[in-house]
Amino acid sequence: MSQHNAQNNFNNFERSVLPYLDSAYNLARWLTRNDQDAEDVVQEASLRAFKYFDSFHGDNCRAWLLAIVRNTCYTWMKRNRTPEFAASFDEEADRADRKAPKQETLQANGADWPMLNSALEALPTEYREVVILQGLEGLTYREIAEVVDIPIGTVMSRLARARKQLQMALRDPVGERA
């Protein structure tokens, strides 16, 4: 590759990917639950994205980058963390709960940020990621399905279950449910 082509590739990468680094960090931060770890993951994901940028031919660079960040997060957590997320996800329970009522946004019930943050942190990883992608990053169900590599119906059911758990946590933040 000539120096001119390499520079063009880098410029295209900057123009296409760099606007989404805040979203990438936000997702990594919520998944890793640590600022420094999130920075490390985003740096590694950015290097992967640059390495494979020539193979990206889609029209949604944000979803593509967030998928790389998500996959990098899970790889990083498997190498560096206890198997918190290693327990298999219960797809049967997920399917059974698809008809759960939808709640409003993350700011439902007038929750203050510390309480909401705590409730989000308590969610299982597979729920937290879809809530962050939809509620804070504004991705559509289709984009979330692309990022997380699951069917749209599963995105919808995970969001419903996550909202239900958030609603319960925000109603009873001290855990005094019987």
C-alpha cells in the first residue's frame, strides 16, 4: 500500500469511526464497570477496527464499531475477570417474558442519577448492554441486534426484562421487598 493510500485509509477511518469513540467508551464503561478498563478496551477495539477497516462495507459505522467494542469487552473480561458473565443466558426465561409491559425511559419514576446508576450496575450484563445501547446511546432495536448479534425479538425481550428489573429496583432501592 502506498503512503498516499495509507493516509487516505487513515483519514477515512478518522472521519468514519472517531465520531463514535464517546459511544464506544460509554458502552465499554458500562460493561467493564471501570474507567481505566474501559479506556484499555476502547483502545484495543480501535486498533482492531483500524486493522479491519478495509473490510467494512456497511452503512452503519457506529453499530460496526460498537460490535467490535462489545466483543473486545467480552474477550478482555474473560481474560481479566472472574466468570461473572460466564453463566449461560436463560433463553427460555427470556422467551417467556417477551410480553412484559414496556416502561418509559431510563428516567422513569423520577429516579435520581445515583439511584439509577446503582440500578443499572446491578443488572446482568446482557440486560445492561441493551439498556445502555437503547436508552443512553439511542440505537434502534435493529442496530442493537446487529451490535449484540442476537435477533430483534431477543433485544426486545431483554429490554422488557431489564426495564422490569429497573422499575423494581427504583421502586424499592434498599431491597426491602418480601
